[in-house]
Amino acid sequence: MEYRRLGRSGLQLSIVSFGSWVSFHKQISDSIADELMGIAYDNGINFFDNAEVYALGESEKMMGRVLKQKNWDRTSYTVSSKVFFGWRGKHNKPNQHGLSRKHITEACHEALQRLQVDYLDLYFCHRPDKNTPIEEVVWAMNHLIQQGKILYWGTSEWSGVEIMEAHRVARDYRLIGPTMEQPEYNLFHRHKMENEYLEVFKNVGLGTTIWSPLASGVLTGKYNKGIPEDSRLSIPGFEWLKDKAYAAEKIQKVIRFEELARELGTGTASLAIAWCIKNPNVSTAILGATKKEQLHENLKSVEVAHQLTAEIMQQIDDIFGTKPKLPEY
């Protein structure tokens, strides 16, 4: 396993990590979660990602039970949660979602209880809150750091402007600004990482824990002939994900990508993840496997990344045609 620093912080994360979105509670049981987290940890993964909204809190509870059972040295791994959506779903009352100081603080306490840990290594604002001043958000996160309840705070799916505004507030009040952002990043979704955030990387050294490196599984090639019944795109309630991820045009590109992977002697999943971590601005790519075979395949991406020459990267760009056009100066 290789490790990268999270932005300009001193924290080192494995370049691939393990997440629970969609899979925990909805697709896998405690025993499978235990097996997969064990494989991840034994292969050097030291970051486990979660959020209050995943399976309405049940995902964090499942991960907490596994962590309790494993009894790993707490200093050997990092764990995260995210705040914004709440965990009560349609039953959320006004202060049970968003980024008010009240919800940020209470959601942190609830995440600590569900995950059965004394502190969160990483705590993300899961979305920007247009109704809460950024000053309030930065102060709330700073207080949690001072209290030892979180070690680093960051954002998820914020704009570059919003991230820089948070850093301005932190600088003005001499507080701790966001260390990391968690954006979607894959061969179909490149604008933020390769265009919008470039000035942020340069100015504040933003770390990134990217999600959906396989575009919800589309880049594995398993949807080339339709949607398997046991896949996440077939889960009731996740129709929006299917509508977003599954399109004939994308599938044609994946078929060509699959041919390139065969030529390189690897799988499409490991090649797609390798492409993501080839970007030096990616601190870690979050894996979401539901089977041990998938996880082992995904872990190969660490080695595959070393094989990606400039020529191969250009071939991949030619297949997908998704590289952002940067402004000319």
C-alpha cells in the first residue's frame, strides 16, 4: 500500500480507502462487512468512510460494531462521518439537518455513539448550507477540534469559491479551515478535480477523498449487457442513481475501455481506479466493494497505477473524451 498526505496536513491516508455508502446495511450483513473491512485493513487501508445519512444511521452502527469486534489499535486507522442531511429521513425536524452549530454539534455526538469511537479523524460538511453563514460553520468545526471530538474537518461537494471563503473566514478569525474535500471523481466526472479546484490546490493545498471512482459500478463493465439484480443500480430507492449513471453512450465507452484493460492485462475496475489515483491531487479513492472478489480486484489498482504511462493516459482520454478544457491565459 502507498500513503499520501491529506493536502498540506501531516495526516497520511492509504491511496485507496473503504467506504460504506449504499452497501452497508442495504446490501451486506455484519459478517460480510467484517470480512471486507478485515481484508481492507490487512492490505494496508487505513481510512474507513461513513456518514450520518448512510442507511439513516444504520451504516455507522454497522461499522461501529465491526470496529468494536476487530479491536484494532485506534491509532492505526482513521474513520470519518459527514453532517448535513440528518439520519431521520422524511421525519427530520428543522434543526435536525443542515449546518447550524446545533446540528453540527449534535450530529457529531450521535456519530461518535454509532461508530463507538471517542473521536472522528475526519468530519465532513456533506453539502454546503445556503441558509447558514460560513462563519458559523467554521466556528462550529473549530470548537469540535478544540474539544478533541474531531481532528480534521472538510467539505463534500462544495464549490471552489465556497471552500476558499471558508479559508478566508478561518484566516480572519485565526481558526482552522477545511483540510479536505470529498468530491465525485471518475472518468465521467472530472470538472471539479481537474478544473474548478486547481486554484484551491495551489493556494491552500486541499486534500481529497474522492468518491465513486467506478461511477457507481458503470466503469467495471458489469452493466454492459443490462443491470444485474444484485447490483446497487437495482436497489429500490436508488432509481435516481440509475438514471444518472446508466446511459447507452457511456456503456459504449466502457466497452472500448474494457478492451484496453484486456490489452494491459488487468480488469476494468482496477484500471479505472488506477486512473483516479494517478492524479496527484487525489489523496485517497474510496472503494465500495460488496464482495471480497471485488475488493481484491480493486486493490490491484495500486499496482496498475504504476503502469499508466502518458501514452496510456492519452488512450483513455481518447476513449472517453471527458477531459475538461482549461481556460487559456
